[in-house]
Amino acid sequence: MPELDALDRRLIVATQGGLPRVPRPYDVIGAGLGIAGDEVIARLRHMLDTGVIRRIGAVPNHYAIGYTANGMSVWDVADERIDELGATVGALAFVTHCYRRPRRLPDWPYNLFAMVHSQNRGEVTARVAEIATLLGDACRGHDILYSTAILKKTGLRIAG
């Protein structure tokens, strides 16, 4: 892992809480650091390319934008096909994240998780039915776990 210089560290601290909601957020961040917005972008790109940071992305509050039925669909699929099936499910426009998790037998047979957000549970159920149809015989069982609260939605933070 490459060493961070002082400016990269300050840039991470300046962006880890989110980007300003303005038309040119990198210019605003750069102004606070004494550099141009283009340099902010170049430094962030370099940190992504070298693995210092994993991603830059929006973290919406689904409840605030009207998606109050948030269902984590859990699936029991063959381990030898999970990469293929996970990629297929994860590519669906209505799946916000999809990942593999270990089974906890005998009580928890599920190894593929896919989050579906909607405005009501009926829509989530319909979307999960679409996934079930897509998985076909590869699916040995599934369930939907509905969110009841917003949990932590931040990554690792470093001190300024």
C-alpha cells in the first residue's frame, strides 16, 4: 500500500463525510485544501487506482427518498455457482447490492444476499419473485428480511 502524503490525508478527511451538494464539489473541496478541483480528482483517482480507497459513491437514505420497504433477499444456491449467479443478480437494476455470505448450518442455509428497495412490500415481493424466476432450479430456498431501522452507513474514518 502506498504511503499517503499530508495532502492526500487531508483530502481523505475532507471527503470522508461526503461531498458538498453543489454543481462542482471537487472545486469546493480543492479550495478548502488550497488546490484546484482537477488536482482533487487526479489525487482521488490515483488513490482508487492504487487501492488506498476502494470507491467513491453515494450513500442515500432510502427512507428519506420514499423507499420505506427495504428487503434483503437471502438465497440458498449451490456454492459452485454462486459467483455466476451473484453476478447475474447483482446486475439487476433494482438490486442495490449483492454479496456472498457463509452459511450457518443447520439454522441458516442462505449464502447469497441481494438488497431490494421499494416504496412498499408488495413491490419488493414482486422483485424478489423476478430473482427467483431468474435463478430457477439453482435456487433451493429464499426469504426476505425487511429493514426496521437505518443502520450505520459510513465507512472507516481517519482523524484529521
